[in-house]
Amino acid sequence: MIIAAKNTEFAMNLVNTGSYGARVAMLVEELCVGDFNGNGQVEVEDVLALVGAYGSSGSTYDLDGDNQIGVNDLLLLLDAFGDCP
């Protein structure tokens, strides 16, 4: 099982050397935006983590994808505040 957060890419090579076909199944689940600690809720701990990274660039806390941790990321986080869907 591979668990990955946003902006993570994985590559896989499959080689079938037998006479039977191969089947690959992949389950993709959307992670809860802003739930940095993975507890199923966006809460104060997550807000504090983002605020601690405020002004930096290129991290998990970049919710809007602009490579900067700023006010838009904080607003997205506050919009998601509460239990994850």
C-alpha cells in the first residue's frame, strides 16, 4: 500500500513474463484538504502548522499550489475547518 499526499508522483513498471495476462487495480482517495496530521479533522493543530510555515515556499502546506504559503492557503484551510467529508 502506498499513501501519498498532494503533489506526489509514483512510477511503476510491470513486466509480464508468463503466458497469463496481468491486472492492476488502483484505489485513489481524495485526502482531506488541510488535515495535515491525518486525524480526519481540520482543527487548531492544523492551523498552527500552516501558520508556522507561513511565508515559506514549496511544502505540504501550500494548498493553492502557488509554491508559497500565504493568506490564500490559510483561507482554504479555514474553509475546510471541521470534520473531513
